[in-house]
Amino acid sequence: MQESSSLLRNFVAELMEREGAVVERIEPDALEYMAPGSLQQSLGVGEFGRIGFRGELAAGTERAGFDSDWLERLERVVGDRGRVARRVLNPGVPSISSPERVLEHGLTLLNGVHRLNRVSASWTRYLLLAFHYTALSDEKRDGIVWLTFNLSNASALDEMVESLLGFAIGEGAEDRSRSVAGLSLPPMWNGVQINKVVERGLPARIRRSLSGFLKSMQKRLERDLLRLYDYYNDMQQESLQKIRKQAGETAREKLRVEAISREYPIKVTDLEQKYAMKIDVEWIQALELILPVQRFELIIKRRKGERRFHLDWNTVTRKLEPPPCEYSYGWEGGRMVCDEALHLVSLEAHSACANCEREYCRACNPVKCPKCGWQ
């Protein structure tokens, strides 16, 4: 708690100084300021003042914290600055003593073969996209997920994102942000490409981030459905028993059974709506990272066809990047090679049609089955 308060104080102080304020840090976690008019309006503060970030505050000190409206105030000041950034880094390119062994452990083709052609030093461009999601059901959850890709081949780097971010903001990284001109780089993806990747790749990452919450919510739903069933079933059995014994007013009990039969599915629907989940997603940041790599140039073969492809060995993580799924943009599992264009796809993206049961490549046919037209 103390560390987070200090980080917030330092951020507020630096931001106010950038906006023209005079700021003095007061230990342990406070600051005094003199703010210009524009900053006063954006932050909703006076010309002079004191801000405290934890503990007991002196009289006249305004409290700022993560649980207050100060994050919204700071967002008004920051605006769109920092949402898009680029870093060109050079951690050095070590040699690889056994490329064949690295490739053997890093690439699994379930229905094809590959051959290593050569390994060469190169440069590539990474795109790191951050999204904030808010999931609202009977409870609320929110979080941040990253989509991170090598733009030269669409490899998804979910397991490497923390290392890449840590290196990008680390003090030891050599920043060569103005030396892009001489580098041979893959082109930046256009808006259509990025939208397609986000549409196909983001839902799976959000589901993974929410997996614990979804399991808990499913258990609560099943528990409440069971309680509801027991309640209405007990009432119904009671009335049916009276009807069988011809005790009391049989007609009235029959009407009661009919009412229970009508009411129960309505209550089930209400309960399902209570646990239905709405998820709002907002893009918050994009980072373009340019790094040197060791490029594994491959020949992929499937039956009589062959295709040239490459995977990059990442110089930050010192690992071979995973092969892409050229349909779902996922990161896990082995890869199938399709017969038509030799796409690399996941098992799910090369599964059987739900109608005719013929396996087909979703990268080649993203809309419908090529045999029966099932969508």
C-alpha cells in the first residue's frame, strides 16, 4: 500500500510539473503545488494546495488515491498522450549453437513436415495492444489483456508479453527510436488487418482471463437452478399426491399444477438473465516494438505442396516464438497444415464441419464449409 501511494504521488507530481505547476514533494507521501489556470480546470483544484496520498492528513489537505475520483481527473489531463508509442531496441543478437534442436522443441506440425533452410540475423516489428474489459453479471470483474504479435508472421506472443514490456521500459535497454530508416522491417498492419486480429483473437484471451470468475459463476447458477427446481418440484409433487389420493379439491390442485408448470420456466429464464454476462471492452494503449531477431527460414511440406515460412528467435526472451494460427491468432497447441494454401492453423481451425463432418481450413474458408455451405 505504501509503495502504491508513493508511485501515485510521484506520477501526480511529474504530471503537474509537465503541465507548468510548481511542485514540492513533502515526505512521506504528500505534495504542495502552485498550479496554472489550465491545470486547475483539468484537475479541479485551486491555484495553491496540498495533496496527501495516505495516512492521516493535515487540515486543508486533499486526499488522492486509487479509490477516489483522482484517476478520472488525471485521465482528463493526460488525454491521448502515451496511448501510442514506439521503441527501437537493440539487446544484441547472440549466436545459436544448435538451431535444429531449438526448432525441434519449438515447432510441432501434426500433419506436415518442415526443413530448416537457414538462420540469419534480421529485424522485426512487434505490436502490443492493451485492452481494458469490464465483465458485469451478478458480480463485476475487470482487467487488462494484451494482444501481442510479430508483424512479420503473426506469431502470438502472449507468454512473452511481460518480458517484452519489462525490457521496453527497463533502464538497460538501448533506445534507438530515431534510427528506423535504415532497417528492413515488415510493414505495419493496416486498420482492416488489426480489426480482424482483434475480432478473432481478443475473445479467447478475455475468456482465459475470466476463467476463474466464469467457473465460480457457473457453480452459483447451477446451485440456484437446483434450489429452484427443488422448490417447484416439491410443490408439484405435493399437489400430484393429493390428486392421486383424490383428497380435497382435486380441480384446485390441478390448476395449481398447471400454474407451477407455467411459472417454473419463467423463473428459470429470470435466473439465467440474472447470471447473463455483459462485457465491455476498450482499447487503451498500443506499443510498437522494433527488435533484432534470429530468423529461422523454413520450408513447410504437406503432401506434394511446399511453402516458405519463417519463425523468429526472440533476442529478449532467448526463445523461438510460437508458430501462428493464421485463422484464430491463438498461441497454444500444435499446428495443422492445410492442403489448399498450406496455412498453419490450430486443431480448432481445422476441425470438422458441424453439418457434413468434413475437415476444412478456416483460414481458407472463414465464412462457410466449402463442401456443404454450412455457416
